[in-house]
Amino acid sequence: MLDYQTLKSETPAALRQVIREGHYGSHTAGLGKGALQANIVILPADVALDFMRFCQRNPKPCPVIAVSDTGNPMMTTAGQKIDIRSDVPAYYIYRNGVMTEEVTDVADIWTDDMVAFALGCSFTFEHALMAAGIDVWHITNNTTVPMFKTAIPTVPAGPFSGSLVVSMRMIPKDRVEEAKAITRHFPLAHGAPVHAGDPAEIGIKDISTPDWGDPAPELEGHIPVFWACGVTPQAAIQNAKLPVCITHKPGHMLVTDIPDDAEVPIINLPNSI
Amino acid sequence: MLDYQTLKSETPAALRQVIREGHYGSHTAGLGKGALQANIVILPADVALDFMRFCQRNPKPCPVIAVSDTGNPMMTTAGQKIDIRSDVPAYYIYRNGVMTEEVTDVADIWTDDMVAFALGCSFTFEHALMAAGIDVWHITNNTTVPMFKTAIPTVPAGPFSGSLVVSMRMIPKDRVEEAKAITRHFPLAHGAPVHAGDPAEIGIKDISTPDWGDPAPELEGHIPVFWACGVTPQAAIQNAKLPVCITHKPGHMLVTDIPDDAEVPIINLPNSI
């Protein structure tokens, strides 16, 4: 296994190769610098239209940045030679709505009727926050962002429904408005926050015990700010009780070749000015 | 029939009712002020996932702002009581890739296996250009924007492929960069232009004879600027040769209830700050 520090200078393509060959299986925050990272959902074609509708109706948690052809594991519009069966550091397998396995390769589970979706990720706007001098605690401390189920409902589509999942970052009180304005410019990376302040107002009982990721401390002079999170589909998948569904492990993302400041999330567009 | 000037002060809901009842069948530029307008594509469910993939891969011409449930003509996330069978001023019917009829209501063609898509429209960014003091000739002169097929290919998905359609506006030479910057902020309304300058470079032979819409004159001190256009799917539909497909008539759009400065194109989101 290669370590996190060694991989920081690798290109997205080189990083994916290391992951594909099984030499790295940890989180991707801070890796593949300048490239869009993505949440992954892989599910059977017979529910793919409903899932894509769910994403369209919930664009803050689920901004679609790439979709495979049915049965084709190559994500051709997101990068060179991206094989979605092997290029994510760690996957969760859900069966009938229950997470049953964590694996580093899904080639033996992938079938000809599956469709893979890549959804935008908060790593993109975190770079922008840090560039503005706003510290992002979980990155500075090399942990995974804390994520929580909320009481906010999503807009349903077919079998997909459930509550919004959010990620939390502590922001200095006097910079919350600035953080809102900065992140609103990233519609493919969850956009502006959905809540700032009292966690109880959106149904979060205890911010020291996240549902996914690692806890982050409350900081003096800061308030907790909550952004829609790409783990939201995993809650919807639990509700949909599909026979089989594959996702990334939270924090362990697909690193694409799309620049994170691209106007549209497609590589090699024929015309673009 | 009610006339255009009378309708300028109507709300989107009132305007849709007038259209639904058959009292207005002309273009919608400048109507439903402040509300997002949309291109419409209605097609059979068995190609709807491919069509939605086509839109995702070609987000500049085809920014999806709403999708109906299969067989349900109500576009619930785009506005109150929007019935897509009657709320567009004029429709084109395509059969086997050929435009065969122009009608003002499609209730007798709609079937239980159809899915309706609403795609963002350039009217949104035109308001922003005009607010910045850049004249938009076809609006000032109450005509439909000129639209052209280009030699730029789209990214295909399933049966959908073909060349990009663009709309043209003459922009003062010294304000082209500003026009690019303004429109880039509207990813749900085609974003930044795809070309500025010589039409021949993108395969347009004669800008005085548009493929859709009305001609607009070349203006002294201006250059032609071309934006991706929501009529692009109509070219893809011609290539796909579907048994039946319904679109809006170019320029004759669905007026939604979504504010044109909304962060996401969904009405009544449970939480939004």
C-alpha cells in the first residue's frame, strides 16, 4: 500500500492506476489536485431513469457529473480510461437496502445491465474555501468530513426518497456569509449551504456523533454550517431496497480528469471558449 | 386570441392558463417576467434514460430543469398545475424523425408511457444582458432569435446524436468579453457562448438565413456571438427517428414558476438559504 503523502503529487490518471492496482484504499481528500472528485452510485438499468430523476429533483445533494452507458463500466466523459469497477479506493455493496460488504473492486458484481453515476463532491468547494483563507478542520487534520442524516425530506422519484444527508464544517462566525457566497458558485459541488447554526433545527441531535465520517470538534468563535452531501443517495438506496447497488465508501471518491473550475463536467468537448 | 402586449404583465400561472385555454399561441420572449422559461421534449419512456444521458453529456444546449414522472403530464417541480399537454403555446410533432404537424395542444397524442423534459432557455441570460445595457436586437424588434445548425458535434447517447444548434446575437465588439462573463453565470441557461466571430468557423454558411427563428441584421461595430441552443435536441430527434416525439415550437416556450435567479430549478424546496 502507498501512503497518502506520497500520492499528493500524482496526476489523476496516475492516482487512478495506483488505486486500480490495489495499492491505495483510503480517502481522497487533497489528492488529484485541481480535478473534480465524485460520489459514485451504480445500480440496475431498470431503476436508472428514476434515479436520474431523483438527482435532477435534488440537485444540491446529487449534482450529476457523469453517467455511463448501460453495461459499460468506462466513464468516458469524466476522464481517460476510467473503469468504474476498480478506480474508486473503496466501495460499499448494498443488498435489499442493507450495506453488506466493503470492497476495493467490484468487477465480480458488475453486470451488463448496470449504470454508473458520478455525482459532484464537496472537495471542490473546500479548495475554494481554503483559497479564501477559511480553514477546513477535517482536511488540516487528515480525517473524513462528518456527515449526518437530517429531518429535511428530499423530493422523491420512483423508489427513491428519504431524508437529506449533510456534511458539516465549523466556520468562523464573521465569515459565514462569505462561505455561503463562495460555495454558491459551485452548483456541481452542492452549492450554497442548506443550514447554518443550531443543528437541532434540521434534526441533528448530536454533532459529536456523525452518521458517516469522523467527528470534528466545536471551535470557539465558529458556528456549524451544513452543506447538502453526496451520501444522500445512499440513504435513498437504503429506502429503495434494491436487490443490489454499489456506492463509493464515503470520503473515498472517484478522481476524474475534469478540471474543478470547468464550466461543464465533460472532458474533450469539441468546442469551448 | 389575446395579444402579446396585453400579456406582458401576467403572472406565469395566469399566462399558462391563457395558453391552456387556447387564447395565445405565439412566442414567449419577454413574457412571465422573472420566471424561468423552458424548451420542451416529450418522448417514450424506453428512450428517456438515453435522452437524459444525452442532456447530461451536452449540458450547454440541454440543461435539464425538470422531468416528469413516466405517464404523468404534470411537471410538479417546475410550477403549480403545469400540464405539459396544453401549457406550451405551440408544439411540433415529429414522426420517424420528420416534423409532421404544428399544434397547440397534445392531449390526444400524449400516452401513459411518455416522459416530458424541460430544458433551460436563453431568455434567462438575455434579461441579464439587457440589464447590463447590452441591446438584444430580436427582443427589441419582437422577433424570434435566429438559430443555426453548426458543424460542432454533440456527445452521443443511445440513439441521440447530431450537430449542435446555436442561437445568434450581435454584440458590440467592445462588450463581447463582458457578454461571455455575464452568461457564464447561467449554467441552466446555456452558459457562456460556444463561438464569437466568423460563422464559417462553426459551419454556418449564411447568417441571413437561419434554420429556425427570424433573420437578424448584421450591425455596424458588432460581431456575431453564438450560444448553445435548446433546439439542439430537435436535431438529435430527427436523427433518432423515434416513432413519435413532441417538442415546443422554437421560441414558444413553457413559462415555469421557478424564479430565473433561483439557485436550483425546483419550486417549494423544503430547505433553502
